[in-house]
Amino acid sequence: MTTVDSGLLRTWSAEDGEAAQETRGRLLVVGGSQQTPGAVRLAAEAALRAGAETVQVLTVRSTAHALAVAVPELLVSGVEETADGEIAPGAFGLAAQMAERADVVLIGPGFMSPRAAVDLCGPLLPRLRSRVVVDALAMAFLADEPSFMFADRHAILTPNVSELGLALDEDPERLQQEPDGGALRLARRANAVVTSGGATTYVASPDGRVWRDRTGPEGLAASGSGDVKAGIVAAAFGRLEDPEKAAVWGGHVHGRAGELVASRVGRVGFVASDLLTAVPEILTSLTA
């Protein structure tokens, strides 16, 4: 198991050279619902703050206009929604079309219904040829299709421990005791890099390698923090084609941003949106 620190990331920066810094990536974020427009906003804005070149959002029509006004840097498309306010399954065709012009697709922030997530992801994920980050309740697809495997070097999964339990059909309380083992099991089963954990973040590769990152304060458990992390990871995946490096980078930047906010606001009491403006500062400190 490799311990992650800023020195490791600086070494990777030197290895990857200028290309990783200049190729910023085009992202598509598919997520949100009538109840959770904030989740997709946090993920999309985090991706922008982490250096993504452009970010498009596909979300429910009822919240699309407000999101576009709140974050004018985003390109927002609204689609039909279910009676419960989730993205309708028929939106998969437009999502697949938009994904053809994206380097990375982030899917899942703000999903509220596992069933709706399966109905959308079922026809969409197998069609994607871009790199993909699968977040939050989009894990329901992996629970529904346990034999599904991603193409090599194609995917990063960013579940919290509860969502990891959903994907593996395992008890989340038990996984709290061994999140590294759970992450590794899912990585091998889905042929994808998995980043998960609690106070300590673990990144597991299908080939059995595991990275451990103890960066970050208690406040990173705040609601919406996982959406911010997913956006940072997706942006990193747009700059670094190596999914392991992108997942480790994204997790470490997220944790360091939490430390910076905690030093200004307090160890607890800050909210996920407080992390956004800290992200560019952390990236600058790691790449200077």
C-alpha cells in the first residue's frame, strides 16, 4: 500500500510534464434532480475550479435555467424528468450524443432514486467511449449489473462507503471497518479504479495496487463534499489519462482543500461550497 502525500504528487507532475498541465479537458456532468440541483452544481463548479476547460451539464428541465444563471460558466441542458423529479430514462440518447464531444463524463451527482439511476445508466454506460467517473447512486447500476466491466483505463468510481455497500451488496457498517478491501473488490469486479473511504481515503486499482491518503479534516463528511470530490476527480481525469493518478490527485486535492478551509473557518462547521475557492490555491501549491 502506498501512502499519498504532496511529494508523491509533485513527482508525478514532473513525470507527466507540461502536456498534463496544458490539456485541460472537456467534461460532461449528468446528474441532479428536482430535489438536488445543488449536488450537480457543486460537482460541475468543482470541475471548473480544478481546471476543466469546459463543463456541460445535463440535468432535469425544471432546474436547468436556475443552474445556468447561478453558474454562468456552465453550458446547461435540461431534459424531461420522471414524476419523482429524476432525469427520465429517455435522456440517455442525448447524454450519449453529448458525451461524444467530451473527454470525461461524470454521472451520478444528485441522483436520488436507485431505480431511476439504473434506468438511465443501463443503456448509457455501455455506450460511452469517453473516460467516465461514476458517482453516488449511479452505483445502483453496478448493483443491478454485477457482471458489467468497464474498458481498461476507462473508468473511476467515487462511492462513499454506503454507496460502495450498494454496489457490492455488502453491509456498509462492515465496510466501514475495511473500506480498502471493499474498494479493491469493486475495482477488480468492475475493472475500474475505485476511490472511497471515510477519514482515510483509499484508491484501489484492478491490478491490486492501493493508495492510502489520510489528508482532510472531519468537515469533509459534510453534505455535498462527495459531489465536490467527484468534480475534482473528473477534472483530474481530463488532464491525466492515467485513472489511478487522476483518482489519487483528485482525492488529495479534495482533502487539502478541506484542511485549508478548516484553518480559516474551523475544523467543523464549514459547508461543501466553502471548498470550491480553496481548490485553485491547492492546485497552485502542488504544481508550483
